[in-house]
Amino acid sequence: MKTIISTKYIKKIAFLTLASVSTIAFAQEEEEAKTKFEFSGTVDAYYRTNLTAPNGEDAIAPGSSFANLDGFSLGMANLIASYEGEKVGFVADLVFGPRGTDAIFASPMYSATGDIVNQLYVYWNVSEDVTLTFGNFNTFLGYEVISPAANFNYSTSYLFSYGPFSHTGLKADFDLGNDWSAMLAVMNPTDLTELNGTGDYAVGAQLGYSGQFLNFLYSQGGFEIDYTGGFDVTEDFFLGINAAHFSQEDDGGSFTGVALYPQLATSDNFTIGLRGEYFMEGDFFGAIGASDADGDASVLALTLTGSATIGDLILKPEIRLDSASEDAFIDNDADPTSSLASVLFAAIYSF
């Protein structure tokens, strides 16, 4: 017997099918929109002790930034909210704790408002090849960064410590094709987050090729040129490189340094690496505490770090030796000496 299906029934089925497809498509679009918003960050703490110098009330530390307290100490909590749209987006990067406080030391609003902003910027993808960023962003110079999860060594280098931390202004990034890139920026003076009462502005530029970057910064009479890059020598061996020179007009000080970062992965979850850095200051720059007549001083810093990964947790045992050209440290008898040996153990959780 032949079955006859009415036109009305066919229309009803078509409507229900179309409605179901529309609902699924809308749900997928909604889910995609949700995934554009991300919340991430890190939490870290460490233990540090001197081997050749006093601890406690008379404790001293290497002359570089962060991880300078002795005993059990806090790093920071870093909370990052970001939204990535097709054309526009933002990043709100907040820091809490000693490391965060040291990172935003130059914010004139810190003491008044308890400023906790590490980065806060919006961006616009003008085209596939041009992106504009407006706000406060971490520096484009140097191999190391503020976040401990993004560095291999937990303690930081002299080059990082005496270069800029962050900038506030407008930058334009250009994809030039064939692995070439460029950047131009106009910003407040170095590390000045807000309230630019100087009337001066800094200018920056970057030229990149295949992971190698040449950076330039001019701010309030100071000029810095910086090279940052690295190479995969083998599948398991990586060599990072950072070199920079800074000079200030009117004998305001200068520094020159180079750091090498050889890193060897011994397994899927353990890597060992060495940071070998030579840093030289001139004209009483103040990084090492030069006392020579001509104001010149230098330091050789060797830092051996292990990095063990357990899920989202990274454990970093580290031993560091700083050897200066003058008596920049003290020994266990509180006598002046040119070297300092210290060890630390850090734990970093990323989410």
C-alpha cells in the first residue's frame, strides 16, 4: 500500500530540522565566543640562603632584581585576564607580592592606590600584518621577563635588572613576511606607568628575523641597543643569547653586558641550564657599586638551574656565583669580598 505524506507534514519536518541546525550553530558560536576570554596566571615561592655571606639581619644578595630575600620567601601571584577577538582584544595583568611590587616600583600611583597593574593594554589588529597596542606593556628588550614561569632561571640577570621593566604608550607591530618583523613605539619615559610630568617621551624600535631581535630604546637622554635571540642547536639543546649596551648623556652612567643561556633537556620533564653573564658598568652607574676613580666595575655571574616539571608545577633548584671586580659583597666575617655564592629552591605553579 502506498504511503502518502502531506505537504504540511513535510514543512513541519523541514522547520524542525532548520531550527535544530540553527540552535546547534548558535551554541557553537557562543562556545567559540567564550573560548576567546582566558584567565591564567602563576603563583611562586622560594627559599634562598647565602653560602659565603651572612643570612638573617645582615644578609646580602646579588645585585640583580627579585629573589633577594633569605629564608622562605614569597614571589608573587600573577593573575591575567585576556580577551582575543577577531580584530580587537585586551590584556589585564595583575601582580600581588614582593616580586610584583619590585616589578612596578616606578609607578607614581603605587603608594597612593596600591597599584597592582603589571600590564594593562588594548590592541587592534588593523590588518593581517599590522597590530596597534595601547596602554602599559612589559618591555620588548632583553631575554628575561618579570614572570618567573617564562624564565628558565629563577633569579634574574644584571642585564634584565638594569634594563627597562615596562612601558606605557602606543606601539605598532608589523609582519613584514618571510619571518621578518618590525615594531615602532612612542611611550612615557622608561618604567613610568602614569602621570608623565616630565614632558618627555621615549621612542623604541625593533627589527626581528626568525626569532632573533635587535631592539632600540631612547628615553630621557639614555640610549640602549639590545640583541635577544636563541637557537635550537639540537633537538634537546638550546642556546639563548642576550647582549646590550646602555649609555646616558652627560656622564649619567653606562653598562655593557652579554649573557649566554645553554639549556639541555635530559628527559621530557627535566632540563638543566646555565646562565653565564658578564656585566660591566661605567661612570658610576651604580649597579655594582663602583668605587674606582674612573667609576668602572664588572661582575661575572654564573647561575646553574634545574627545571623539573610535575604537571603544572615547576620545581627549580639553583646555585649562583657572583664574582665582581671589586669588593661588592661581604663574607661570613662581615669583611669586604669580591664574590658571593648562594643557593635557592623555587616552586612555580601555572594555571
